[in-house]
Amino acid sequence: MLCRSLTLAVASTFITFSAFAATPGIDPAALVQIRDAAMRSDYAYERLADMTDLIGPRLSGSAGAAAAVTQVAEAMRKLGAKVTLQPVKVPHWVRGAESGEIVGYAGKPSGVSQKIVLTALGGSSATPAAGITAEVLVLHSFDELKARAAEVKGRIVLFDVPFDQDMADHGLAGPAYGQSVAYRVAGPRMAAEMGAAAALVRSVGGAAYRIPHAGTAGLQDGARIPAAAVTIEDAMLMTRLAKRGPVRMHLTLTPQTLPDADSFNVIADLPGTEKPDEIVIISGHLDSWDLATGANDDGTGVTSAMAVLDILKKLDFKPRRTIRMIAWMNEENGTRGARAYLAAETANAEKHVAAFESDNGSGRPFGLKASVGMQSVKYFAPLRAALQPIGAGAFAREDALGTGDLSGLELAGVPSFAPLMDSSTYFNYHHTPADTFDKVDPDNLRRHVALMSTTAWFLANTDQPIGRANVVVK
């Protein structure tokens, strides 16, 4: 009888241990296991090398974007995830020839001109193949644009508005970017409406290495003009020259807007064991601008999300809720992927427990940002404790994060999460020819994966409901 009881006890212990190995919940030891496994893993770094070195740029509609869809889907299938390719029609804008030259200014010696380094903005229309020549009107604010509206017609309007690197150095890179990028988004459109021949914007970034920063201009059909970003140095040059007298520029841009192309969001599910219909999203966007290989924007976000599934598979941890990895398509110039997902899942928004997107580069993470209610902050104490030893235990609650691909879900009540990280140098590389694999620090990327993995596991297994996002549309 004693022998039989002992056998039953041993069997019971084995069953309990096996269940713990598969689904340990949010026990502190489980969070530490996930964190430490991530800190030993180079999976994200290796997948990032595959994406950037073997494929390269991934602008929506391009062959690179299509190859990236296939690459990520195959990697996720190899891990045993349930992979879905969600169809998305995306813009297909193709860069052409682009050049600028100052051909006239006060005191210009005979036969002398100066090259301007620039790059066309997404959505720009084309000049004639031979280019255009016009006087440059230098402006420093939207108020000045309005005040000098009578001078705009027929001119090349330059918005010379600097990026506030001091803000970025003090942890406010996002707001600094928002202040400057408004001129890239709205400036060309406003200039077009006033009859400008073309529009130029000072590159939105802090590093003055004479490289242009690409991005989308907010131009609309029926009022499209040639639009480009010029380097910081060249914007400053034209401002100085304009103080001496009229400046004339020869500008050539030959981009094309082709018919919308077929593409996909890559969705990879690690199904939940108890609540498979409840979803925790981990994500980054798969597309990039075409000037470089999009390592920071947003290869690191996608490959970190991919690494979460790899970590959990290697630990044989099976979540209670479904963890859904999404590699979004077309964040950069349309957010069509996010909109397609939202349209398909709006009726199911209540089943989305949380959504995490990383789209702020590969700097060191210090913790989390989250759009949860004040009453829910205390529930994240175990997660913060697990992340503190790697310096990532900070927690910043906000009413809304407004993260690009998650903003629609957030408005539908899904709490958003994002890394709270050092982005002081992010805009040195963002949207430039310098956004390459060598800029990514592998140790920071491991910390990034550790943050995302432990957070995803915590959200997928917690018993305590974290509540819904309380976003108010004004």
C-alpha cells in the first residue's frame, strides 16, 4: 500500500512538473527563464542579417518586399507556427533619377554651380525628364508660408526647419521628430495648393553627414508636385545664399506611381492552450524605405517579434492565450497592412487582449510604454521585477501610444505596448542610406527580445485582466 501511494505521489509530481514545463504561467521563475533564454539568443540578430544582407530594401510593392514576406513566413513555419498570409493591396511608388543644382545666386562666378544632395519623397510627382529651373523660396515655418503666400506660385519652396537634437538627447526624440516631420508631411501639400513648382524639406534627423532622409509627403491626387528632402547641410547653404539674393535651382525628379501591388501581412500564431481565441499581438513592420536595408526601421522590430516564438519553442512553453506575431506590410507609405487587419478583426477586437509593436530602432530598452488604465499599472510588478536585472524595468503609462500599425486597434480598445528605449541616435539613421545592419548592437537587440518575450508571455498568461485602452477621439 505504501509502495502504491509512493508511486501515485511520484506520478502526480511528474504530471505537475510536466504541466509546469509546458505552461508555467507567470511564475517569477518562468519570466526569468524567458528573459535569460533571450539574453543568450542570437536568433533575432541572425534573422536580421538574413533580411538586410540577403534581401535589402523592402519598399511596398517591390521585389524586396515580396522576398521578405516569403523569408519571414518560411522562418515561422520552420518553428512550427501557424502561418497566414493576409492579402493587402499596397502602393507601388518607384524612385527614379534625382538631382539638384544651384545654378544662380548673388555673386556667383561665371560657369560655377553647386550640387544639392537630395532624395525624392514618397508620393512625389515627376519633373519633365530634363528637369525644371526656378527660384527657391526659403521658409522656416508654416506661419511664414502663409505670410508669403503671394510669392509661392511658380517657385521651389524650401522648408528649412531643423530637427531638435537637444530634445532627442534628453529622451524626447519622438516629439522632436513629430515637430519636424510635420513639414515633410504637410509642407509639400500646402505648397502645391498655393501653386509651387516643387517643394523641398530639410531632412528630418540630427546627424549632419550630408545624407538625405526619405519619407512620405502628404501630397494628394490632383495637387501633386515634385517633392524632395535635401540634406541638412544643403538646406542651410540655400538659407545662407538666399540672404545674399535670389537663388535659382535646377531640379530633376522622375519617380513613378504604378498601380497598386499585391502583398501580405505575415501572421504567425502560437496557439493558446486554454484561451486560444484570446490574442496577444507582438509585431514590427516588414516594409522599409529604399535608400538602405531598413535594419533599424524596422528590421529589428520584426525579427525581435519572430524571436519571441523561437524562445518559447526552445523552452517548450505553451501560452494560455494565442501569441500572434505580425510582420506588417506598408507602414511606411500607407499603413494598408494595419488597415486590412483592423477591417478583418474589428468584430473580434474584444478578444485582442493586448498588442505590442516595436518600431523605434535598436537602442537600449529601459522598459515599457503602455496604454493601460492607472488601476492596472500595479499588476505589472512581477514583469517589471523580472526585467529589472537587465535594466528594463521601467514602466510608463500613457493614455494612448498612437503606434503606427496599432493605432486603429488601440482606438478599438486594445491596449498598446512598445519599448521604452534610448532613441537619441535613431533619427541619425532613420529613412537614410545609413540604416544598415552594422548599426545594430547585438546586446541591445538581445535585451529587446528579452523585453518583448517576457512581456508577451506575461500578457498571454496573466489571470488578472489588464483592462481596455481608454482612448478618447477628440
